[in-house]
Amino acid sequence: MPVERESLRRWYLDAMGRRIEELREVRERIVEGDLSALDSARRVAQALRGSGGTYGYSELTAVAQLTETAADAETLRRVEGLIEYLQGLRRGDGSPPAVHAEWLARAAGVPASGATRSLAEAWSDVAARSGLEHDALAARAAARFGCGVADLTRPSRAPLRLVPESLMRAGPLLPLAEDSETVTVATADPTSLTTELELSRLTGRRPVPRVSPPDDIERALHALLDDDATAAGTRRRTATGHEGAAAGGAGKVLLVVDDAATRFLARAMLEKNGHAVVEAANGVEALEQLGRDSSVGLVVADLNMPELDGLELIWEMRDSPAWSHIPVIVLTGETDELLEAKLIEEGADDYLSKPIDPRLFVARVGATIRRAGA
């Protein structure tokens, strides 16, 4: 990068301090009920969106746009997230951004303190200074943003297929429920705009946050992921006499796609991530392959294929005692929410649109195999 360009970037990061103070003033006005502050927040976000692109901060452009387009009830939460993001961006040395969690301190009614190394430390610090238990602190934060407290007493495993384990543990966050438009998640940081962006991209749904202390989410994740993995490993050892399937137990995938180029690319993505793959060009070949290979743990099938399409393949599998337990992900070039609902109702476990997003594809395959204990 030319010296002039780098100097401009440094100047821009220094100027972030003024934007942070501007957003803090807007935050105070929102809390006081000044409705004009909502428009002020959007104007600041609009300016950051434009300047982010100018100075080469594409992620800043994306998170600023979230704030710019926020519904009124979401604005305070996203302003807090933008303040946190800008503070992390200013550090600019390539190290992980510190956690300031001003929003948590303000929800607890205590002054913001210095930055911590992790979200869990921020919760512990604010709880200690405020004298609040973590559950009470979660309730305060949820009330501040109007987003509700997470109920972790009966978590469902079904939404886990939407989110890769790495993102759940990094959050920490736990998918609780889903529909065709939204995915509800328990999160210890409802202000994280980068997490919101990642969830939207991976799931194709609008994230709906529910607040929970990080320790509670960690325990729920352990119960759902670690205990299930141990049980699944025991089942595999009992059934086969050895640990896992091919490729280190990553799960053998039957790829059923009539287009050879798409099949080649999908296979390359899966094998790169440790999955053993077998192929079929249509539903008829897929049934033959299932009859020959009892180690298939997941079927990824195109919807539109000759001879026997993806939906007909699902019907055949669900009617067979030998194959009814095998999860199926359907690929299609169509974008129709009614079709998605129909596929799920007919027995599909997940649905992905083409062209395939490599990261999303691999994440969904891994999550579906993990959830099924394959």
C-alpha cells in the first residue's frame, strides 16, 4: 500500500474517537427517549458505511449498514455494537480486539471500566462491581434492549444444524429455534454486529438474540455437543468395533448431483474438510449406492434430477427401515420459502441454495452429521 494511503488509514482510525463519542451521545438520547436520536444514529452509521468503503474497511461498511437500517427497537442495541466494534478497530495491531462491554456495565448501572480480554471476564467484572448475580445481569441487559432472556432449560437440537460448532463456542451462543425467516439464539453479547452478520450469512435467516450469561451457554453447549459426541462415539464403537468411519470419523457423504461440474466442486470441498465421499448422478444410482454401502452417514442431493429427483429420493429413504435414519440435505437453484417448508415436512434435514457457498456448505454438512451422531 502506498505510504499516502497507509497514512490516511491511520488518520481515519484516529478519527474514530470522535465517531465513538458521537455515538455515545446518541446512545444517551435514545435511552432518554429522544426519538430524533434514532435518525442521528442512522446518519452516523451512513457516514461510517461510506467512509469504511473509502478507506478499505469492508467489514465496517457491513456493520454500519446494520445500524443504518435498524428498526427503531433495534437501534440502541446496534449503536452499542457499533461503539464496541469501533473501539476494537482502533486498536489496529492485528491482535484480538479487547472487550469493553460498555453496554453490560450500563445495564447494571455501574461505570464502564477498562477493557477485558474476554466476554466472560467482562461479565464477571460487571457482576462483581454491581453486586448482581449473572442471571440478574442478563435480565437487566435483556430489558435494556427489549430482546428477552434465553430459556436454556429445554434446548432443541434441531437448530444446531444451522450454525457451525466453532461459531457457537466462540460466541458463545446457542441456536434455540428457527423458522423460515429467523433463527433465535442465546447469546452473551447481543450487541455483536459481526456475529449477527455471520449468523445471517450462514443461516440465511435474521438472527433474534436472547440474553444469557456466558457460563450458562457454555454448560448448555457442553450438554448438547460434547455429551452427544461421546455418546455417538460409543454407539459407533459398539456397532463397528472401531472408532468412526472413513476419514477419521468425519462421516461418509453420498453426493447425489446430476451435474458433473457441481458434483466435482462439492466433492472437493468435502474431501478438503476430511469427509469421505461417494457419488451418484441421480436418485436411482443413490439408492443402489445406499444398498451397497452401509457406512453412509449423510446424503446431499440435488432437488432437480432425472429418473428420481431429490424429493422422490427422500420419500424412498424415509420409507425404508434401513435408510430412514440417514439425514438428507437438499440442494436447489430455486428460492421459494414454501418449497423449503415442503422439503422439511417431507423429511429433509436441511436445504441449501445454489450456487453453493463453500463455507456455508461445509458448515451445514458438518453440523448435520454432528447432530445426527453419524
